[in-house]
Amino acid sequence: MWQLEQTTNPTQAGTVEFLAELNKYPGYFEAGLLHTGRAPGRLDLMGGIADYSGSLVLELPLEVATFVAVQAVAEPVFEIFSPGIAANGDEELVRWPLSELVELASGKTESPDNDLRKRPGQGWASYPAGVWALLQKAYGFPVDRGVRLLVYSGVPAGKGVSSSAALEVATLQALAGLYGLEISGKEAALLCQQAENTIVGAPCGVMDQVTVACGQADHLLALRCQPAELEGNIQIPAQLAVWGLDSGIRHAVSGADYSSVRIGAFMGYRIIAGLAGLTAKLMPDRTVRVEDPRWQGYLANLTPAEWENYYQAQVPGQLSGQDFLEKWGGTTDKITRLDPARIYEVRQATAHPIYENHRVHLFRALLSTESTSRPLQEERFRLLGELMYQSHQSYSRCGLGSAGTDRLVELVRAAGPEAGLFGAKITGGGSGGTVAVLGRREAAEAIRQIADSYAAETAYSPQILSRSSAGAMESGSLRLTFIS
């Protein structure tokens, strides 16, 4: 059976469950040594979809985590096994030739047959396969021998808590151990984001990967996404706690709603750059390069006052892709592509990251303020909650709400400070997924009652996410040996 080496830290959350799952399949790996990576899910407390516009975000690494074990094999294939994933309609075992992954990472193939994400039942494997492909491209290790991986995940998929980022970072950590690579947390996060953007084809920002790689237990990671500037970890005040409530509505960052809002935001930035007289140049890849000494290329660097005074009235509420391209040429976003035939909501998608960045900075300042007076402390907590409610409403105005997440937020608001609950908002990419809730530490029973009320109304019992753990870089990797 597989067991931890003596030098391995056995206290990582989920390790016991991972070993139990691994030992259900003793013949999958050959006897010897396994390198294993672990990465937690994350709860987006503030910032969310403003990350791709350069906002400050505040993220909490969760206790639930993904583990990936890896071993080298003689055949030049990428083989990955995820027990239980068939319950989602996916294939548990996927095998791809390494040559195909190398070709994908090179960008030389445009064949639909090589679109990993679209292969029925196999799309989930494109996340770890993309990480292997970009690692190989960056470090040039030999491709004459392949890899065999096993995935065990406690991070709920499609719930807006970064199951994909956890899978990517855990895979990278395991592969780094196998190949003897020293990779920093930030470097790992950026490579995993690139894999999701370019190999998987999902236009995510960077906050998920950075949080699951670099987060600290019971702290909010403060990340300024320009592109990934770590601004420290903020300890959650002892009086407060954060919960996640799963709405039961599946979320996908690659979905059309998320993509269209992202495109709308970049359209808005391009229009503002033009109105401000900034120099722009159409590039060969049909994106636009803007010389921007004022906002450094990030929409979130506009202040709400600048937006309202100079640009809000001039940015159209809606605009077709064709009309935009004819006047402005393209956007600065290298990840998404406009559909000329589509009508985009531009003004609200542009406004959201401007106001959200302001809200997140206020949230951090309030969270870090000391208050000895109970009335002042109570006022501060209520203000934190109000910022969360404002963020939730802004998501909805962007078209990223859902009936389930709206109802959970309504239930939190109805319970209110009298029950020890101050605020709630949809998380991550929106359009379903999980709601983050801020309240007093002793309000766990109120959270349970809200979950019970939601279950009675919808026949879906929300999973409650309530504990935190270290990110991948702090928790370190595991080495396992086989004992017969």
C-alpha cells in the first residue's frame, strides 16, 4: 500500500482521505515512488470578475483540496485517472500522446480534432494536460517517457470555488517534484493561468491560480491583478468568519455570459482610451496595443469620479461587435475574440471593475481598522457587508446573477446583523456557483438555518464551506512510497 515518507508533513487537510482513495487502486501505479501535489479551492470574498481588469481582489484558500499523484512511465503518453468523475458524465481514464500536447503548446495546430476541451467526456483532462504541455515548453524536459497521474479532489466542481485552478496547481506541483523543478508560487500560478487560457480555452483571470498557490490559512490574500502583484495576507478578525454556500447551480468560467462580460469590459477600456486621446496600434493578431501612461492599461485604475465625470455618458450601453471593430479596430485582450454579429452590454461591463476595485480597497481598509468600541465595531462590520451586497448587485446588472444565488443572498440579508450576518455576494465568475457570507464567528447556526431554508424551497441542500487551509506552496508536496 502507499504511505507517506517520514519526511512528509502528514497534517495537510485531506491527506488521509486522499491516501484512502489512492489505496483503492493498488495496481494503477508501479511500486516505487510517487510525487504528489496538493492545492485548495478558494472563496472569492471581494473582487471577482474585476481581476481581468486589474482590480485588487481578496481571496480565501479553503480547506477542501485537490491532490494529484504522478509517476513516470516508459510509453510517451499522458495518462490521467480520476475515480468517480464518471458521475459527471466524464471518462475516468484519459490517455493522449505526448506529441499531441507538445504540438498544442507550440500553437501550430488548428485542427478541431485536437481541441482537447471539446472531446466528449475528456475535456476535464485538458486542464492538467495543458499544465504538462506548458511546463515542457518552458523547461524542455525529454518527451521520450510519459507520465501517469491520479486525481483525488474534495473541491466541488462547477461551484465557483476554483476546482480547475486547484487541479492545475496540484498537477504542476506534482510534476515539479517528478522533474526536479524549482518553481515559485507566482510563476506556478501564471503558468497555470496560461494553460487554462491557451490550452483549455477558458478566459479566466489570474486570481484563482495565485490564491490556491500562494494563500495562507485563515487569511485573505490581497492580490492586485496587474498582472499579479501580491500585496500581503490579511488575517480575518477574530470576531468574524467567512462561509461559502453552494447554490446548486453549476458555473463555468468558459460560459458565454462570463466571456461576453469580459469582452464588454475590454471594449469599454478601448473606447475610453480613444476618448482620452491615447495612442493605439492594431497588431497582427488583431488585438490593439494602447500606450497608456495614465491607467497603465488597466480599466480598474480609473476612479469612479473619472468614470462618472468624463466617460460614462460617452460609453454606449450596448454595441455590436461589428460596429465596435469598424470604429475601434479591436481590444487589448489577447484571450477573447469579439463576435461581429453579437450585441454586447458595454457600459455596465465597463463600470463594474471601476467600482469594484474601489469597493475592494474600502473593504480592505475597513477590515484592517481597529475598533475598541462595540458600536463602532458593529458599524464597521455592517459597512463591510454593504460593500458585499453592492458587489452582488453589480454582478446582477452585468447579467451574471442567478435565481439560486440571489435567493441565498436574500436569506442572508433577511437574517441580518441580528443573527450575526453582515453581508453576502455571488463569487468568482458568477452565473450560479457559490455565495460568500460574512458574519460573526458564532453565527454558524444561522448559516445552517439558511441552508435548511434554501433546501426546503429548492429541494437542493447547499454544501457549507467554512474552513481554510494553506495554499500549495506553503503546504508543500508529498512523497509516497509503496509498502507491500
